[in-house]
Amino acid sequence: MLKPDEGRVSILVNRTLAIIHQDDGTFLVLVTDRDYQYDPSGQKQDVVFREAYPSVEEAQSELEKQISLSLADGLIHNEIQHGPF
């Protein structure tokens, strides 16, 4: 997901949302931001949300919640990279 500047000319934030299957059998929902406004190189990654769930269904439900929260926060879905969700 992306957060453009007001003129939609450049990207302020690139947000990555993922479900990661861990070795202990849980599913980690991880949301990270690369904030280009404060770090133009994009090297620094900030963890916005991180929580483990016992099932993939619960993790998927949380991921959908995080997508909705991100959309409400002004981020847009990057369909060119990931396709429609």
C-alpha cells in the first residue's frame, strides 16, 4: 500500500502487510512502513503492527482489518504491484 503526498506526485510511505507462517505453527501478521518523508533512502523500516495468531483464518481476518485501517489512514492499494484484493 502507498501513501502519496497531497499532490500525488511522490510516495510518502510504502506499507507492507504480510502473513508469515512461523516455525511454532502460528501465523504472524506483520505491517511495516518505509517512510520516505523522514528517510528518503527508504532503508529504515518501522513495525506498525505485529501479532501472532493460532490459525491462518484468524490471521487473514486481522490482515483484512489492517488493510481497512490503512485505507482509513489515507493509504491506497497498489494494484499495479499486487492486483486487486
